[in-house]
Amino acid sequence: MTPAARLSAAIELIDTIERDRVPAAKALKEWGTAHRFAGSGDRAAIAGLVWDVLRRYASSAFLMDADTARARLIGMLRLERNMDTATMAALFDGSRFAPAPLTEAEQAALASRSLSGAPAAVAGDYPDWLDPHFAKVFGEDRAAEAAAMASRAPLDLRVNTLKSNRDKVLRALAHLHAEPTPWSATGLRIELSADARNPGIQAEEDFIKGAIEVQDEGSQLAAQFTAAKPGEQVIDLCAGAGGKTLALAALMQGKGRLIATDRDKRQLAPIHERLSRAGVHNADVRTPKGEADPLADIRASADLVVIDAPCTGTGTWRRNPDAKWRMRPGALEIRLRDQAEVLERAVPLVKPGGRIAYITCSVLSEENGEQVRAFVARHPEFAVVPLGQTASVLWDKAEAFGEAALQSPEGWLMTPRRTGTDGFFVSVLRKAG
């Protein structure tokens, strides 16, 4: 396919997503099935265009002063791809499979309009109803913070120290131009261009042998801040597919007892194969069976309970820009109840002197600091571990991290703009005794 034909396909897909209200991933998959002639490079390029339009969905329409799939694509090419009008005009030439030529109105918009004076929700590309929530967290910086959350994320990897080390894996992945991450001592990063194909990490020998896992650096840091130690009893209460479970196992150096469970047994399905591949032998996966409590035998004996809490996922918008536009206010209310419930489940598991690590991939204060304050009010036997103590696991990088991340009395907030990670909140609470 020509570059111009790819633009036409992207316009068609954006129109389908808007008209039929289907998830972008589903629309892209169905388009690929229906257009077998499109090669993998074509599909990757078209997907990149569609995802970038969704990242700049509001700002691109504002720039072009038009609310259509075509206008959003043109606006995105200027805002996200920095494409000048002449280059665009050469692609929008009306030839076979190419989009129709740029209209006078479109050329005028590109020449005269900008995001100057745009509302924060438009400049930051997030739903209007979230503006008060973002203002509460970021104040006047909310448009800049949200715009960074709309950028494309790199591919982050975590080196599994049970099987390898970062220097060795760096040499093995030199062909992918992997580099060390700024904060995590076990992190690697592969920067991806706008239309880059998936580098196929799952086919790399180091992945197959369990030496690396795909994990955002923010998620790696969240696991490190729990300070899980060899010999401890650690419970991963919302283990899901096991990303943080694997990181905890590496921190424990294979020593101690690691229990992984989740209310939704379907989420747990991939964890068994991942634990095996990573060489984790001290993990006990407890899959729920009916109404029985899979942790019924554990009372006040855990050194650490990790809660990777169900949340709105606002911190992961770089990786799933489609989600922000499908999010509704009711979702926040549901998640707040889920978070309070899982925190209550953790309380009887923790021994005196033990701790709860509360983690979300959200930037909203209602899910983060406010949730922690409400928990401590209900359970005064718990207190937030000082942030300096939490960040001390970063050693010589702790001070720089403290200057980069957002601090509150309840915990750390990482954001793409500040720390170059996905948005993650971490609070560690210690039980008296």
C-alpha cells in the first residue's frame, strides 16, 4: 500500500470506530481480516495512524475546527507527526486510493489555527468530565501532564534476575537498540517510532528462556517499593496475569513464600506458564473455587500484602488511548468500591509490623491519596511508611526520583511527564506492633 492509501484506510477505520462505537483493537483486527492484501508493514502503519488519532482525538478536531474522521487525521498529522502542509498536500492528492485533496478550509486551518487558548481537556486530550479530577491532582499543569499521557509509550522490559542480569541481556538485545531505563536497575527500554512494527520480543531467546518480561518501568518501581525480601511471606492479592508477582519473586530471590491469588480466576490463567518460564519455585497460586476463601488458612501472618488495585487505568492511556474516550463517570465509582473492598480483605492477613503495598495505575486522587486516607481513618493501626524510606530502594537515584515524582503524605505518583513511566501511584502502609 502507498502512504496515501494507508491514510485513506486510517480515515475509514476512525469513521468506523466513531460510527459503530467499537473498540479500536477490534476494528483494526476486522479490517486486517477483510483486507488480506495489506502486509504486516501496512497494518502496523495504519494501526499507528489510528492510535495516534485517538491520542490526539480532541486537539486534532479543535485544530481543524471540524469534527470528522478526516479532520482528526489531518490535525493529528500536524500535531503528532509534525507534518507540514506541503507534505500533506502531496499525500492528499485525490489519486487512486488516496484521500481527496485538502480543501481551502483545511489549508486555512493548518495555516492559522493552533491550540493556543484551547481548554485544558482539549489541549491535554482527555474527556471534559475528568477536568475537575485532573485539576485536583495537577492544577495548572494538567494539560501538559495529560498531553504526555497521550504520547506513545516505549517498550519496557524487566530483566529477571533469577535467570540473568541487565548487562548480559543488553548485549543479547543490541540488535533491538535496547537501553537501560532511567530508574529501575532491572529495566530496559526500546523506543518505538510512530509506525514501528512490534519488535517481536516473545520470539527472542531471552524471553523464551524467561530472562526478560515485558513490564513498564513504573510497574517495576511499584514492585521494588514494596521492599519484598527473601524469606518473607508475601501475598499478591490482585495477581492477575502475574506481572508484579514475577517481579516480587525476583526481589525475594526465590526464598520465602509467595502466594498469588485474584478474585477473577480468568485473569490468573496465564500466571502458571509465566512462573514456570521465569524459574519461580516458591510461588503458590491460589485459584478461587466457588465461594470458598482461597486464603482462609492465613491470619495475621503475612509480612507483605501487595494490592495491585482494580482502577480506572488513567495512568496507562499511553498504551491504550482508546480507553480514555470510552471511560464513563460510573466506572470511577465502581472502582472506588472495589479498592475499598480489597483493602479490607488485606487487613486480617497482615501480621503486626507487616505492611500493605497499595498500587494503582491511575493518576486520580480519589483512587490514590483519598483512598489511602480513608483506609487509615478506618484502621488507625496502619500508618504510611515515610516516602524517603520507600524510595531508598533506588539507592543513588532516590534523591533524583524524589524531585521528579509527585509526592503526597500518602505516597508517590509517577507520570509520563515527570518520570517517563506510565502513571502509577504507590503507598506502603505498616501495621503497628
